[in-house]
Amino acid sequence: MDQLVAELRSALSADRVRVESLELALYAKDASTLHGGAAIVCFPLDTAEVQACVRLAVAHGHPFMPRGSGTGLAGGAVPLCAPVVIATTKMDRVLEVSPEHRYAWVQPGVLNLDLSRAVARHGLHFAPDPSSQQSCSIGGNVANNSGGPHCLAYGVTSSHVLAVEVVLPDATVVELGAIGGDPGGFDLRGAFVGGEGTLGVATRIAVRLTQNPPAVRTLLLDFERLADGAVTVSAIIAAGLVPAAIEMMDANTIKAVEPFVGAGLPLDAAAVLLVEVDGLPHAVDAAVATVQEIGERCGARTVQVARDDTERAAWWKARKSAFGAVARLQPDYYLHDTVVPRARLVEVLEQVCEIAARHEVMVLNVFHAGDGNLHPLLAYDARVPGAVERVHAAGEEIVRASVAAGGVLSGEHGIGLEKRDLMPLQFSEVDLELQDRFRRAWDPLGVANPGKVLPRGASCAEVMSLGRVPEGVWI
Amino acid sequence: MDLNDRLMAFAGDVGPGGPVWCAGGGTHAPVPTGPREVRAPAGITWLAAEEMTCRCGAGTTVAELRAATAAVGMRVHLPMVSDATTVGGAIAVGHGSITQLLHGPPREALLQATVVTSAGQLATVGGPTVKNVTGYDLCRLLAGSWGTVGPIADVILRMKPVPACERWYATASDRLDPFDAFARLYRPAAVLWDGVNTWIGLEGHPDDVAEQAAAVGLGLGDEVDGPPPIPAGGRVSVAPAAVRAQLEQFPAGDAVAEIGVGVVHQQAAAAPVPLPPGVALLQRRIKEALDPSGRFNPGVEAVAGWAS
């Protein structure tokens, strides 16, 4: 280990290779409830230094794990098997912006919202907008194929990555994709996105920049019954309208958020829908009228259109602050992420509430209703005996119910460590074998973020020639 | 036969060994002698407009799918080279249609696929919902793989609403520079240029379409029935900044460039572009992992233009 540390410090610098116990403890976690253990944490500045980290880690018998901002919720950045953590936070430069051709090259540590701010003066933005966008990184967005409220109309990260430079697990560097046209061969760029750090480390990313819409209008609909809100969502889509975003918040969420944000959300509503339409002015006007008509027809108690940017911003602040506002109710929460067909939204939401009640856990529902992406938030106090166990049990039932309803395990957060062992709910042995072969083609030795995504090959003993499982590692 | 029976029958046709050629509409690659020809099931399984998804056999023609989805006010954005183009073929080739500037290439439409593995078993990649990050995105791998990692049996696709209005305009490019049009228009469906003329495809609310056209100096007199004939000899991918120089290699009107996309369609066949060595090696490893004996569409690389 000392030799590895010395060589890493020689390749990077002494202050950017950390082994102190406090720092290792900080990097043992991400934003999930899981924790692991890192051997070393490195902070490279560029591609060459990332290559050195990968090469030296593997040469000394350690796996490696890329880490962005650590905002992931599925344990994708929880270090397993004592890896060398390659933290890309110092790779935070916007390298090139081409407003004319609407792309930018960025380093992986650039924060999502910072990128949009950097190109705002050109009338452009980076479309994927997860709720964590103030702190999540582009590299993390690539690893997780991140979404966000506006991906309903604009697509998830994969649709906005033109090319990516990757340090592969054998420390070679490749550039996948291209900023123009259809580069020949397999779409390895697309296949890399969403790989959760198990296929290599992204060191430069060419992102597509999206024109800011000329017109934006935001509506707030409130309902006396959650089911009416869900029906409204389906009716909007069935009418041939694809809003930029359709977000739902239930009564518990409204009660948590409104005192915090003061956005004017009705505290006695069973649910509210935040619907945003954008684009060219006539289409936006027509869409507003359509949403108003549908909302009223489907039982909305009130349908408001934001009077100005201030009100619009307040409503969005309420939506994007929901998770933080839970602290007003309980000190801990477990946020789930599944997708169900819109037609099954009502049914699955009822099941979620029943499951939560049966396990005596508070549930808040705040989610991307437009694409059926549920985020049941289980609020609890970990100090209460049995609370953690009840939350985990309820969470697993919710995931199972979602898949049983024709849905999928994850819409945004990824599989990581959290849902690794649930993959057989959605995929057969043959399906998983195919994915495993794909992964091993990128990483034959199993050194890139081991123990994530696929249930096979999860044992640290399968990683390199590791002699023992390090103390303190939790799998 | 129900869906499962049809899929199992196809897997049986592919079998556990021996070279096979999964034939689509034959629009890009004729079936060679040697490999056994197999054809994916055809037919639409379901259309769910309220989910914006549909499911069909990969052997379904794009023409049939277009007609069926139009009947429910929806469209799947896949290219149609001819009436024989199949859904599976369009996905396997992976080239975008002429409106890919707005709607993206075929990989954007593919949500889930059932494929036959090298062992002759059925496997599912992707998922049935419009949003899904469960496991590796092997749908992206399939699109543009020219059938070399596994024959596609059936697919679930993303549909989009048919726009209220779709119009094409054409004018001399010294009246409307295509790059200027691209800069000034908001999300056009297409901006095309043959060195002499500029074509603009616009979709959306009729009043917005008219106003967008007017904003770049186009009016009723500039409306045309559709895009120009697209040269079918070959297509070259270039960086956006290199499009003008690429087009200037040809006599005016002999090539058509997709502005904002970086594809130039030309009369002459395009020379194969070698993959960078590291990418070629990675592609080879993935191919060997998923098709160890090289039995799927052997020799298609030359047609695909993948120089080794």
C-alpha cells in the first residue's frame, strides 16, 4: 500500500492522494444509506492523471472506483473491495463551448447547473436537470444516465452526450462517439452512458447544448384526490401533448415543503401537479389551454398559471426542495426510484401507500408523473428501534410492486449497489448473462467499480488477486 | 401464434450455431451466399398512445408501422429507405432519417428489444417504459450494430405525437444561408443544403411554423412538397464545422448536407472510415463476447463501412 501511495503521489501530487482515516471515511459513502471503504482517494486534474490512477491501482492489485460529486442515491459511488477512489471533483473545467454548433467539451467534475449557467449567455442550456443539479457533476450524469423533470420532452443524458473520452479499465484512452454525424461502428458512446463507473472513467465529455425555449408557461393544478391527478397526467399525454415537465407532489410532501418555501401550495390538497410547457408561443398558448381544459375535466380543484418568473421559480423551488424539506418531518429518509406505465400510476400509488402504512412508515410521493417515474420517499428516524428494517422491507415491496405492474427497477438513480440483487426481478438469467458478457468485454479483470449493477461477480474475491476483504467494508 | 410462440420460433430458426444472416428489407445489404437467412417476426403487437409506446416484430415494415401509428395520432421516427425497410433493419443500420435534427436517430426510439443470443436463446435488453436506467444500455449497442451482436426479434418503441403542422420550404442559399437558418430557427426538423439551395423542415403549431418561416424570410411561395431527393451513394459524417468544406468537394447539387447534424449524403460511395485502433479493439472485444463464433451477419462490416 505504501508503495502504491508513493507512486500515486509521484504521478499526481502529495496533496491530491489521501489516505487519512477521516478522509477515507468521508469518501466511504455517497448520498445513499450504504457505506463501504476506500483504500486511497485520488484527485486527478486531467486524463493523464486518471490513466495513472487506473494503471497504478490495477498494478498493485486494487480495483478503482470513479466518483463525481457523490450525490448518487443507489450506492454507485460506495467503494467496495477497497478501491482507489478516483474523485473527479478537481476536473471541473469547461474546455470548449461552441455556441454556433451547440456543443461543449467539459471535464467530468463540472457541475450540472454550472454548465447551464456557463452557456446561458448564448441562449443555451444543458437539458438534463436532476433535482441535485446544483451539486451533481456531468461525469456523474453520464455514469447514471441522469434525467430530471425536463427529460420528459428533452430526453435523458444519453440523448445529450455526443462524445466521451474514456480511460478504460486497462488504462488505455479511447474517444467514443463524435460531435458530428453518425460515427461508424457500434454506438459505444451510448452503451457507455449509464455504465455507473463499471466500464471506465469518463475524462472529457462533449455535451449537446439545447436552445432555450422562446416561451415557457408553468401551471399548478391541485386535486382533492391523488387519483384525479394521476388520471390528469394520462389524459394530457393521451391528448398528444408532451409538456416539458409534469411533476406530482402528494399531501405529505406539500405539508413538508410549503412552510419551508412559501410557494403558495394549497395545504389541504391531496396532490398538486406542476406542469410546464415550453417552445414557440402559439404552441405554448394552445398547450396551456389544453392542460387547463383537461385538468378541469379530470377533477382539478384549481388550475393556476404562474403570473411571472418569480411565481414560477417558487413553484419549482418547492418541487426541487422536497427532499430537503423532509427534515422537518423526520431526520432520515430513503428515496426510491422506479418507473411504471402511466396507466398503472393510480394502482401503484395506492399500493405504495398501503405498503407504507402496513410497515408503519411515513411516505411522501414527489415524482416525475409525466414519464411514470415514481419517487416514494420513506421518512423515518433511524434511532427508533426497528425503523431501518421496516423502511428496507417497505422499500423492497414497493420496488417489487412497480416491476410487477410492468415497470422497471430504476428510472434515474441507477442500480448501483442498492438494487443489484433485485436485477433478477426484471431480467432473466439469459438477460443477465448477456449484460455480464458485455461488461467483461470492457473490464475483463473486474477492476472497475466492482460489486455494482450485476448480481454476479459481486464477491470481492473475484476482483483481481485480492487476498482478503479489508476490514470495515460493508457489502 | 401468440407473441411468445413467434419469438420462440424465431429463436429456433436462428438456432444455437452456424452462420446466419438476419435479412431485413434488403435495402442496404443483399443476403450473401453462405449464411442461412432468417427473418424476424412481423406484425404489430400493440399500440399504447397514452404511454407513447408500441410493440412490434422486428420484421414489420416501417411503412406498416407508420400507417398504424398514424391512425392513433402517433409516429415512430425511423427512416424508410423503401417500402421494404423493416423496423429491425432500420434499427440495426442505425442511420437517422432526414428529420433526425429534431427527432434523433433510431436509437432514440428503441426502448426494449428481444434478441437471440449466440446460443440461440431469447434475451431482453432495455425496458418497456419511456424512461429506464436498469442495467447496461444494450439497446444503444444494438442500434447501428448491423445485426452483428444478435438478430433482433421484436421491439418496444417510443412514439411521439404527430405534429399539427409539417411544412417544407426551399430557397436559394444565397437568399437564405443554411447555417444562418440553423442559428436563427428554434428546433427545426431539418436544415438541408446542397451547395445551391437551402431546404427547411418545420413542425408544430401552424402559426408558429408560419412565423418561424417568416422570420428567416420564407413564405407561401417557398413552400415545397418535401425534402430534396437524397443522394443514395454514400453518407459521410463530419464535424459540424467541416460541413461546408465537405460539401464544396462536390459539384453543386451532387451532395446534400444535414446542417446541425454533420451528415453529408453523396452520389458516390463513401470510403470506409477506419475506427481508431482503441475503439476498434473495444468493439472487437464486445463482438467476440456477444458472438464468439462470429455467426451473426458475417462479412457485413464491409457493407457497413467499418474499415478494419
